[in-house]
Amino acid sequence: MKIFRNVVLVMALLVFAMGILGASIWRTSAQSVSESYKLTTAESGEATESVPGQTTETVEEVDYFLAYPGILPDHLLYSLKMIRDKIWLFLTTDALKKAELYLLLADKRLGAAKALVEGDKLNVGVTTLTKAEKYLEQAVNQEKIAHESGKDTAAFLERLSRATLKHEEVMLGFKGSIPDMARPPYESALQNAQQGYQRVMERLGE
């Protein structure tokens, strides 16, 4: 009887998590971020809007939009979102689909990190940024696994190359808001995006 109750409880939790997952998939497919995270293009030579206390860098704008981040890590229900993501990753066994999922999660967390930093919630913002770039690294790793298993990953690689550049662009956009004490994890996350781009370009050149 105890085993039966445990099975029912696990099944109820799975149904609940899958319900959240389904709603999130629908929302992600129906909505994209309204902000384009635009920076000045190097070729145009247009001036970037200057914000007091922030450093601006001239970076080519990348034609790539980040998925809507949804609720942010400072939200009361964010722990449920993390559980959903772990279940989602666990249930995704196809290497290419898992790579796409890692990229989606990386993009969402980058958008969340940007919103948190701009909302002056720097500690949680930088922590979220670190997680975003770890997911991005996993997306690059999974693409290679998918390719080695015989999957055609050419289209995803092109998308991944733009994504890694977009991550760098967005991070440079709020670089001036990062205090000195948070610089090491920020610089490490930025370096991860840059290294991810290099790895993707190496793959495209094979």
C-alpha cells in the first residue's frame, strides 16, 4: 500500500511538472522578447546612446532574438521552473533536441540576467548569467555529440554561431553596470561565450 501511494505521488508530481512544461513550450513558441538588445554596428559608425556611469563598446549587432525569459530567479515560484527544466532535460534523449533545449535555456537565462542587472539586482543577475553560459557550453557540447551520432547539425550550427555572438553582444551591453567585485564571474561568463563561438566556427570549418 505504501509503494502504491509513493507511485501515485510521483505520478502526480510528473503530471504537474509536465503541465508547467507544456505551458512554457506554448508560451515560448508564441512569444519572443520584445527587446532586440541592439548595440551600435561597427560599420555604420552611429553613436550608441550613452548612459551615465556605463562604458559603451562598439559591437556589430547580431541578427538573433532571445527567447522570452519568463519569471525571473528572484520570483517565489522560480524553483518550480528549475524543477521543470531538469525534468525537461532528463526526458530529452535525442542529442540534437537536447542541444536545442540547452540553447533555449541559455537564451532565457541570459535575458533574465540582463533584466536583473538592469533592475540593480546584481548578485542574482551575475549568478544567472553564469548559469546561462554553462547552458550555452552544453549546447555546443551536445551539438558535437549529435553530429558524431550521424545527425545533420548544419542548420543548428549556424544558429549556434549567431547565438554565441548575441550572448557576447548582450553581455557587453551591460558591462558598465557590473561592479568590480562581480567582475571575475562576469568576465568568465563572457569568455565562455567567446570560446563557444570559436568552437562553433571550428566545427563549421570542418
